[in-house]
Amino acid sequence: MMRNWLTAFRPASFRGVGFEVEIEDAEGGRRLGVSPIAYSDRHIDEDQGGQPQRVTLTAYVVGDLADQKARALMGALQRPGPGTLVMPMLGASIARAPSWRLSRDKRRAGYVAFDVEFVLGGLGSA
């Protein structure tokens, strides 16, 4: 039996405000200190810990209440501090939204898209 991919993913939300997801991208990595050795073709690389994990979503709200849903999502994205982000494939994480962009096309009435960047985890203020 094949997996039903259309029902396999979680409903997406941020701070309890739901939305649909068109594209879900994640990135991370390690911070490396790279020190060349003088007069050598070699170098020293030192692991300095993980890069902040970032998730970029193309999210949207749709339907007769799309304008109200868009305002609710804008409010959740604008609030300071971290909130719970639930992503369809990656699940729940604590995140902040340092940047987002809304776009509406009059040819697609009832559809409002958001390009959102989230930074996952973190310790808050030091």
C-alpha cells in the first residue's frame, strides 16, 4: 500500500494561527574556523558549533475569509519574542520570524501568500 502524501503532513501554524504551506525549506550547518598554515597547502579547521537553523516557508491563506486570516497571520508574525511553529514535515519548534513578505494578486481572489523566514530555537536574550 502506498503512503497518502496529501494526508501525511501536519497542519501548519505559528502561534496557533493556521496557514497552508506551498514550499517548506530548511537550512543549517556548522560554523567552522578555518586557519591556513603559513607556507603550507594545509589548514586547520575548528568546529565552533552549529549555525542557527532557518526555515523558509511559502505559506498562504485561502477562501472567503482570506483577508481576515491574513491579518491574523500578520499579527502573529509581528509579535515580539518566540512562538511555536508547526511545519508540515518538520513538526513543532520554537521559532522567531525575523522577516516576512505578503503578496496578493487580484487575479487570484481569495488567496494571500506569505514568504516567511523563521529562525529555530535559540536562547533568547543573552
